[in-house]
Amino acid sequence: MSKPLKIIFAGTPDFAAQHLLALIHSEHQVVAAYCPPDKPAGRGKKLTPCATKSLALEHNIPVHQPINFKEQADQQQLASLGADVMVVVAYGLLLPEVILQAPRLGCINVHGSLLPEWRGAAPIQRAVERGDKETGVTIMQMDKGLDTGDMILKTSCPIEANDTSASIYEKLAELGPKALLKTLAQMSTGDYTREPQDNSLATYAAKLDKAEAELDWSLPAKQLDQKIRAYIPWPVAQFSFTDEKAQTHRIRIWQAQVVEHNSDATPGTIIEANKAGITIATGDQALCLQSLQLPGKKALPAQDILNARAQWFTVGQSVKGFTD
């Protein structure tokens, strides 16, 4: 029979906060929450707490925000809490060994992939970008490596053809808390196994860079579609377009579809523009852009964009700039 555990929670974004909420409503006791220092946000650059801090304060959970755990005072403060286990979800900091060993049962992490696939900062995005058919959540015992610890529990979900990183994020936010509570129930009784990762099967999910969002139309349409879905909600796939006044605009793509295309049009050439969307030739097949966002505007269906800027998107023009 499981018993309540004293838990330290460490996390940052809403994904982490949803796991914290599950712990708050469980039998376990969250004795403290750790998150990074507040960061400037919005036009006024006002210091803003992360989702984890806001939720913790709402439930009267003490919050600690060390820059890192290099200071001995921070290490001693955490150890003094006498926790059974530390739960880490999208915290954003590598923990030194002294912290990993401080709780009685060590530290566990909720990671958004089926390890050892996609270790690193952007596992959801990289899985969608590569065209993986499934992903999931792994609960692992943390060690000093980057997502290299022994696996305690794994749960999976499919990646559908229309899934974006945002929709997968929501799926994993449902799976993760359930998997976490199941893991803690096992750990509280001591009846659980730890499976070492096979390092030869590991892949690395590098942090996303804005530069990756610029599409290369020489790539196959299927690969471009995967990129578009992977980069929602950030940084959002885009292309540069030069208008008749030689002004360059960055146009974001929020929805697209692969379509068959057998002509010899140069990749990046508009081959159709109608109510179905703006279809562009690629390195293999074509891509129909269905929802776009012009600079300073909100995302709109392609038909609305054509109604306002039809001269930008006529057949034969290149999305890399007007043809000479």
C-alpha cells in the first residue's frame, strides 16, 4: 500500500504547473516549489512569475528561486526540507550531484519523449519535425547526465498527421501527471524497477532556434509540413517575401497541406492561388498554405489573405521575391 511522500517540486512553464496541480490534489505533501527567477515579459518588461510559481503561491507552497545551485546556502536550504523525493518537470537547470542526492529517494524527472529518443530541450518539437508516429512521457531517475538516468515508467501516445507541437503538448500534459502519480505510488512502497537507457539508441533534441523557422522550398513538401507543425506555437514557420515596392515581409504559416504536383515549376513558385489556399512548388510535390499571418496582423485563412493581398500571390510568382 502506498503512503504519502514529502515532495520538492521544480518546474517552470504551464506543462510543469499541471504536474504540480496533480501533486497538490494527491495524498502527497509538496513542501516547497523551485523555479527560476522572475523574468521580464510583455511590452513593459515587468518582472513576471512563471506558471509554477503562481500556482505554488496560490496554494501557499513556499517558493525558492535560486539562479543555480552552486551556492552552498541554497544546497543546504534544500537538504533541510527533508524531502522523500524531488520531482523535476521542465525546470530548465541542470542539477548538481549534491542536489540529486539530497532527497531520500533522489530526484525524478518527467520528460516529454520515449527515452532514450529525444534527450534534450525540445523533444516534442523534434519528434513532430522528424515525422515520428508516436511519442510519450518517460519518468526517470535523474543522474548528472542530460536525460540519461534510469527509466522507471513510460507511457506513449500517437502523433497524428495533423498534430502540432501544441497539440502534442496538450496530450502529454494529460499523460504526464497520471504517470507521475503512478510512479510515486510505486516509489513509496519501494516496489519499482529502474531500467538503464541504451545509449546507442539515443537521439538529441536540440533547442529550437528562430533561424530554423525560415523554410527551404527545395525540401520535400512532406518534410516542410512536418516543420510547420513542429514550430507551432513557436517560432512558427515562415518565408520572406519581397513585394512590388521592394519591401520584404516575413509571412508566418499556421496551417498547410501536402498536395500532389507533377509540373516542373521551380521550388518556391506559386502554382495555384484560390479559396483552397496558396499552393507552392517544393522539392517533391507541393504545399498548400491554408492559414497565414502577415506582419503585425493575426493569422487568417488563405482566402482572406488573397482578398487583401491578391497581387502578392499570383501564379508564377516566387515566394522568395517577385520574379523579374
